[in-house]
Amino acid sequence: MVLGGLDREECQSGTIGLQMRPIELADRLGRWSSGRGPLYVLLASRLRQLIDDGELPPGELLPPDRALAAALAVGRTTVVAAYDLLRAEGRITRRQGSGTRVAGEPNGARAKDAPIDPFFVDSLERPDDVLHAVCAAPDEPPSFVAEAFQRIAPELGRIQDDLGYYPYGHPSLRAALAERYTSRGAPTTPDQILVTNGGQQALSLLAHALLSPGDQVLVEAPTYPGALEVFRRHGAVPRGLPVGLDGLEATVRERRPALAYVIPTYHNPTGSVLPTLARQRLASSDVPLIEDEVPADLRFPGEQVPAPIAAYGDSVISVGSLSKSIWGGLRIGWVRASTPLINRLARLRAVHDLGGDVPTQLAAVQLLPFLDDPALHQTLKARHDHLRSLLATKLPDWEVPTVTGGQCLWVRLPYGDGSSFAQTALRHKVAILPGSGLDVTGRSDQYIRLHYRASQAKLTEAVHRLAAAWSAYSPPTTHAAKRPVLVV
């Protein structure tokens, strides 16, 4: 389209900012209203897909509410609600006088005030001069990973008459995982196990199987941001409850959610551990429950971990992974669930990739015992203690609660907010995760998440940079009142 001799790209890259025609966006949306759920959720889901797939690029100026509503033949409130949902996720920005835009600047630079999903952006964009404290995972594989692959080489050499396609996962790994669950108090058979390419794929498959657009999912506030993104990607609406899903029964009766999601052991990000009685209560709730056990093996030396929630209820769905305990490059995750659900997930999995990497699965059988290796737990504790000690020395006014395991610290800032401070920290070459992206209730703005999976040398340098950033930090005017007043 040409306007006064300028095409769309030239207008957007300059100061004119040509707005997309409502009918053009309506054409791109296609059959957005086909599905189950409120219209605004279906519309937001389709817009989200266009944004994430790059069809609506950063900086794109979207049509006004009324114009788009007229083009789609829906009420204006439907468009407003869809835009508001996407704005809350950080995917669009809305400003009086400048309209509604896809978050980020043209030519790939992200908007300063609305970064999109920093958890995933950190995985995709990693400048060499920035220390990354966003994605909590070991920064290198332990030596026994290479040794495990060496040990399975003869087994690979003996394979005959085997295509290597295992949508359910390799039988030897399924059996080993079932045995591990059984030893932890949740009797399990191999047909209750599906092996996936990491815990994130496990959550994606479950969301695909169990959720429809508009469904409500009960989550802890705060919680793991990757799970929130999965649920939203499938058009679901996360609803926050306190950590531990306190008040679950009443909320289930009131809202009739499709799913509940909980991290009971070394909760991400607070590090809390749900006691046995609370686990039993959750297991008896009248809603499908996913327990994320990915951090469950990250205990400090001498700590005892309660049995999984799956030990108290046959309908509980468990998700696990080797990525956080051993190394992120090991794309081995799993789902433990009822056999009918496992069969359904395997059919979905076969459509995506026909199954995971067989050599890695064979090596994973050798690696499972290392989840209980005292050396791993001691290293984890040492790095945790090192980070807390540095924070107490360099940033004594930060509130840093103690934990007994896990991978991160949930830090409360004395003033300001995590999102604006994260931008200041990034200018000081350290990337952190603001609490706002982990809490659907909006009550964690004053928090940041810091992990302690890096080496002590990197943790030391990260804290030095954070201290410099905090000295330079000036909170937005909307948060200025939270800053303490010094009386001389």
C-alpha cells in the first residue's frame, strides 16, 4: 500500500506511523472466532499467534477499538477486552494519542517499557557482554553426562530391526522413571509415563490436550512464567491463588476451572515446600491438577522432600525434567498420568515429532541415579550461600528470604518496581527477571527473581553489577512514594 509516495514500511520506520486498516487485520485474523470460549479470549488468542509468529511485527500500529470491532462485526467491548489482555501480557502497548502498537520497536529493538516475555527472550537473545540471571539452569554439563553417553555406545551398536520412533519414549527410560516414582511413594507402571523433549514440551502437550480457548486455569501467584505462557498460548485464562493454591476448593466450586497448576516442592520462584497435609488436600480436589516436579530434586544436603502429590491421588498429573537438575541441554522431560491420558498425549506427540532422541534417552537411564548425588546438592547449597552472602553485604536493604532448596531467590526491593529496575540492570549488563511476569494478580511488581545456578565467580560479578545498577536506579514517578524518606 502506498500513501503519498511512501509505502507502509517506510511510514512505520519514520515518524508518520501508518495505521493498519481494520479490514486488512480482519483478513489476517481469518476464522478467529471458531472455537469455544468468550469472543475476546478467542480474538486475543489469534492476535497473540500473529504477534508471536512475526506476522504483526514490533511497532505495528493496530486499528482503533471501534474500527476493528466494526470490521469484525463484534462489539467494541470485545476488542477492548482482547487488547487489554494482550497489554497485560506485554505483547502490545496502548497510549492515549499514539494508539495501540505491537510491543517493541521496528527493526527488532524491544520497547523499553514493555519487553515481551523476558524469560523466553533471554533464551533467544544472549549478548556476550551481559550476565544472565533469568533462565535458572546449570551453566555447564557435569562430567558424568559425557560418561553416560560413552557407556551407552555399545548398546547403540547392538540395535537391530528398530526404526527408533518412540512417541511414548524409550521403554527402558519409561521403566526407570516408573521405578523412581514408585520408590518415592507413588506406585507407577511404565504405561503411565510419557517421555518428552523437556518439561516445557510436557506442559505444552498437556495444555493442548486439556485446554480450550477461554478455559480458566488456576495457578499460584507467583509461578513459573513458562507455564503461564503455555496456558495463554492455548487461549486459556490464568487465575491466581496464593502459593500452594490456598482456597482451591472454594475457587473450583465458584469458577469451574479446566485445570490447576502447582509447584509443590522448591516452588519457583519462592522456594517454598508444600507440607504433606496440603498435598493430600490438593490431591482430592475436584479439578485436574498438574504438579510440576521439575525443581523437586534440587534439595540441599540433609533435606527431606515429601512424597509427590501423585502419591495421594490417581488423577494427579506429574511433570518432571532433567534440565534443571543436571543440564538444560539434556532435553529429557516426562509426564506421569493415567494410562488413557498418556495414550492421548502420545498421539499428539507423534504428530509433532514421532518421538525423542533415543541415544539421549538411553543416557538418561544412566543419569537418573545422579539426581540423588550428594555432590550436586552440596554444589547447589554452596552457590546459594555465596549469593545470599554477597547480597547481604552489597545490597543489605534488599529482602532475601531463606530457602532449603530449589534454584532461585525471590527478592523484594525496598522501593520501586522489578520491571523498571530490570531495565536499569540491563544497562549495567546483567539480565534479571522482574516479578510482574510471574504473577497474574499483579501483586509481585516489587519483586525480582535471581537464580544461583551459575558459578561463584559469575554470581560475584552479577552482584557487583546489580549493586552498581541499584545505586543508579531511579524508580518511575508512579513508584516514587514507595521510596523511604531519609530524615537527617
